[in-house]
Amino acid sequence: MAAREDLMALMRQFTVETDRYVDVASNRDSLYRTDLHALSIMMGAARAGLTVTPGLLREELNLSSPATTALVDRLDSAGHVTRRRSDVDRRQVHLEMTEKARATGAMLFAPLGRHITGVLDQYSGEELALLRDMMQKVTDATVAATIEARDDTAAD
């Protein structure tokens, strides 16, 4: 089906363009791509009411323990996160985004958000609901493919 192939090609191109935008925006502010991914994970965790730990970042970003420590040190030194010991288990460290991180994220992604919102404003509520449903299912399928690829790698 040509429409399906066209849509798949457009989604691939969207991924490439999104990556390009993140590279340009992060380079402008001297942030690593992994730093931005970590902050994005932290924002999502905060929306879900989850506590962020270095272990969560290590797992979500597929990093080694030393790389995770370097990441958290970088974010802490840049003023993007604070570390706090857990009240329940003093050995566990909780990470919290700072206002500086939120402001930096807003500044980095405001142009992208503004342009995409301009496009979304052209669609009706019903069309947006359909697009939201499709994007959720595409995202879920991508997560499933990631798990499958990870399992295939582990089996080798």
C-alpha cells in the first residue's frame, strides 16, 4: 500500500530531522545528547510521579555505572540536577531537575514546539485524537521492537 510506505518514509525522515534538531540545539548550549535524553527521562518520570535515581537513568539510557556517574556529575556541575539522599534508604540517591534545567529545556525546545504546534493547530479535535492514537501505537510498537532487539542481542 503506497500510503503506508509513504507514511513509514515520513516517520523515518521525522526521526532524522528530530535528531538533527537535537544536535543543533544541544551543541548551541554545550550539552551532550545523553544529557538531553537524561533530562527528558527525568521530566517524564516527574510527570508520572516516579523518583529518579542514577540506576533508573543507567537502565533507561543503557549506560554503564561509570558512564552514569559521569552523566550525573556533568548534570550536577552544570546546575541541571540536584542529588538528595533518600529519607527511607540513605544509601540511595534521588535526582531532581532544577529550575535551570527546566528553563534550558524550554529554551532548547520552544522553537520546535512552536513550529509543530502551528502544524497541529491545522487539525480538528477529532483528527488530533486519531493522530494521538496512532502516535501512541507507533511508540508502543517501537518500544516492543527495542525489547525484541535487546532480547536478540542478549541471546547471542
